Amino acid sequence: MNSLLCCYFPTKVIFVDDDEGVLKSINSFINHDIANYDFFTDPYKALEVINSSIPTDFITSSISSPEAKIYELYKAMHNAKRHEEVSTVIVDFQMPAMNGLEFCEKIKNPYVRKILHTGVADENVAIRAFNKGIIDGYIKKQDFDKEKVVNDFIHTSQLAYFKTLTDVLVGSAFKEINSINPEETAFYDPVFIQYFDELVKKHSICEYYINEVVGGFICLSRKGELSTLYAFTAETLEDNQINTHATLRDLIDLENSDYAALIKDIEEDRKTMCFPFYGKGWVDINSHNWKNYVHTLEVIEGNHPYYVAYIPHPGFEKDLNLCSFEHSQQAR
């Protein structure tokens, strides 16, 4: 079943081939805007790098609390080495030191996507390996549109990597936190999924992380520019409006006619306060800055109505020390 991803960020894709010329050719046409890359002619050195890569660990058995798993996921965006996490390996089948299938079987992380690069003579071997679950796909060396095929595999393999992690998290932590079937949430709602996919494309969002504090996503551009999607159900919006009213009551005179239109918009769910945060803490809202946190809501009519507000540059970037994908590439 199609779903949103609980997070996504560009990862590392590794190519392994004993022919250096093949690797140079691949490097000339792959899309460097969507991933980092390493190239190896020595499969043993490649395995050392792959098996030493530290994967996103919010699903490990050592994290028992579902809330803690969500927070571990949020913390992933603070990891300056996250773009070096290996998600995909594309390996040649015919290599003298070991063949590609032997190589794939030595990869320890079960979530890494394994793609075999194979010739005509080895295609049946690749098909059998795919059917047995040893590999996740294969690329034929004789593909007419090889550049597109390889780049498509890189893109879809990264998505599949995070889809696997999402299925584990949504199937456990979300169900424990919300006590509902995850499939009844926006995560599986095709209308909301389409809205989010279009949002990512429209605003050139490079990476994103679910955050339970906002009920939505923290997003980053390639340059590390921050944005936030607040997403409410009718129930969570009701709670947020109570907090909004209580916050405003402490800051302004609600009986003042100057605020009548605002109060009406809040009462009729056209606006709400999108409370800022960083980490587990809250940013101070006071009588001087409260207007910065009142935002217009858009209604997405899916299986349930969703009330959303997308906020570019939400104002707490200074409290976050984040390494952008662009910076990680420049540092390589």
C-alpha cells in the first residue's frame, strides 16, 4: 500500500565494478543532485565501507518507547553524516575477486537496496536472485536508455529504502502512540499523499522528517533552508485552537475590536497559531512576536479533512545547527 515516508534525505549510493572505465562512464551521467556516490573496483573495500555505515537507528530494538522512536527520527536531521548513509549498492555480477551475488549476501544491513549490474548471459541468474530476495533489482548492461535506467534506479531505490524504514515505524510506534490503525491516517490517504508530493516538488524540498510536535514535517532545501508543514486533523486542530486561544488571552485583549476578525477566523478554523519549536523545546512567544505565528489554514479533503499550513523560513533556523546536502557534497 502506498504511503508517505516518515523521513527522506539524500543518501550514499555505491557502485562496484572491477572495470574502472565502467565506473568512470557511470560517474559521467548519474544525477549528482539526488545522492552522494562512492566507486570501488575492490569489492572487499566496498564491503568495509558499506558494513561500517551507520543506518538511521530509530527502529532499533534498544529504543522501546514509540515516542522515543519518533524523536530519534527527528534527531536524524541533526546528524552531519546522514548523507553518507548507504541506501543502495549497484554491483557488477562478473568480478574476479567475488561475483555480485556473493557480494550482496555479505551486506549486513538488511535495508540496503541491492542492484545487480548484469550482461545478457547472466540475466537468468539475476532473475532467480531477484525471485529469491537476494537482490532488489537488476540493470542490464545492454539497456538502450541506460542513463535513464540507472538514474531511475537510484531515485526509486532511495525511496524504497525509506519506505522500508517507514513501514516498520508506522506499524509499531504510530499505532502505539495514536491507538488507531495507521492506514486510517493521512499517511495512507492518497489525497494527502498527492498534496505532499506536489508540495515537495513545488518548493524544491530535498529532505524531510516527520515531527509529532507539529503533526507534520520539518523540511530542508538542498542549501539547508528550513520550512515546516503543520498538519492537523479535526481533533488535533481543536486542541491546537484551545492552546491558541489560551496563548492569545495571555498576550492581547481579546475583547478589543481590533482583533475581532482574527478571533472569528480562529473560531471558524480559518487560522491558527503554529507553535514554533526546536528539538523538544518551545520557542518563546510574546506580545511582540505573536503575529508571526498566526497562519492561514488550507483544507485538504481526503478520507478526512486535514487542515494544513506550509511555512517557509519559520523563524527558528538560528536554533538549529544543520548540515545541508549541498554542504555535505562540498565537504567530500
